[in-house]
Amino acid sequence: MDTVVFTATYADIPAHLPVPGPFRELLRERFVLAHEVLGKITESTGALCLDVTAAAEWSRPDMWSEDGLHPTPRGHQWFAESIADLLERATGTPCRPRC
């Protein structure tokens, strides 16, 4: 079967959560570990990975809902477009609707 598996890293979610500083740093350390494991898995399996951590867009407040945990509609749109771009580059198949 021709299947493309993809995943993504997490943005700096702890930066947007209303939690005490020491807990925020603990969460950030856990995210770093999760990203390391994810990197090893995608490398060994050939899965695609969108590196959300490298995207400056996620530091903008308009990308996050009030709870600081979930993306806004704008954040979801950016993520969907970024995944479509990643899939198009990797497969050569257009992943966006034609207008």
C-alpha cells in the first residue's frame, strides 16, 4: 500500500499555560524529551514530521485559544496548510483543493 504517515512536534504549549514557572519548566523538559523520541521514531520509520517548534507563527497570541492549550481556528488553519505543504513536497501530489 502507498501510505504516507505524518506527525508533528508540539509548539511551546507551556509558554501559554497559566501555570507556575517551575511547573512550566518541567513541562518544557518533558516536551523536549517527547520531541527527541518522536525524532527517533520518524527517522527509523520514514514517517514525515512537521517541525512546529521551528515555526515562529506559534509564538503569536492569535494562534492560541484563551485556555493556552488549544489552537484557535487560525492556528488550526496554519497547521492544516503546513501539513498540506509537507505532503506535497514529500509526495509531489497536490494536497489542496483547486479553486
